[in-house]
Amino acid sequence: MSSTPLPLVERLDRLLPQTQCGQCGYPGCRPYAEAMARGEAGPDHCPPGGDAGARALAKVLGVPARPYDRSRGEYKPPRVAVVVEADCIGCTKCIQACPVDAIIGGPKLMHVVIDPLCTGCELCVPACPMDCIVMEPAPEASA
């Protein structure tokens, strides 16, 4: 029994880190994958994917590999946001900024980040007026 190959957009999207950070110039990983599939974007726009990600995307696209574009941001190991409880005023700006709904809490209540959902995109950090969100190394996935 043969399996049907995945569409190009799906293959590209699965290679992307799913940070939804927008550093590629698109509002998320799927729109970037769609732009690459249409030939409107190169495989080197994703800092979270690093050079290895750029090589993998180039291979799927059948184009020459090149390092990711450093002007778009710095490659960093996986990280997660952490709310410093003592400083959080419950303004909800971080919740509004999170593209993956990894932050929970209510108005005027302390917020918390759900580690397994956090992609480390850092979009919550500048949104916080209290500067109470810090980025820490992501916990290692349990084996």
C-alpha cells in the first residue's frame, strides 16, 4: 500500500519550528511555508530554525542551501517565557501578544505560562509594561 506524498506546503510547515514569531516576515510558520511553496520567499528567513532548518527547507524546495539570514534575528536554543509572579499586575497584555495561547490568567490576577505550549517566540516580553517576563531554557521533553 503506497502513501500519498504530503503537499509541499505541509512538508515545509512541518520542518518549521512552529514558534509563530514572525521573524521571517510572515505572521506565522504556515504563511511562511505557503510563501515558500509559491516561490515568494526563500528558505533562509527563519532564525529559530537556524542553519539546519534553512538547509532542510532548501532540500525540500530543491534549491541551493544557504545559511539563515542573520539580519532577521539570532538563533537561540529553545526557550520558554516565565512570569515573575511578584511583579505581575495582571494587565493581560502578554496574553494578547501570545500567538499560541500559552499564557493564562485574568485581569488584575497573576499570569502564568504553560511551558509545553510556549514556543519561545518572545512576543510577550515587549508587551509587558512591568518587565516581569523572562526567557529561560525550555525544559527538556520527557523521554
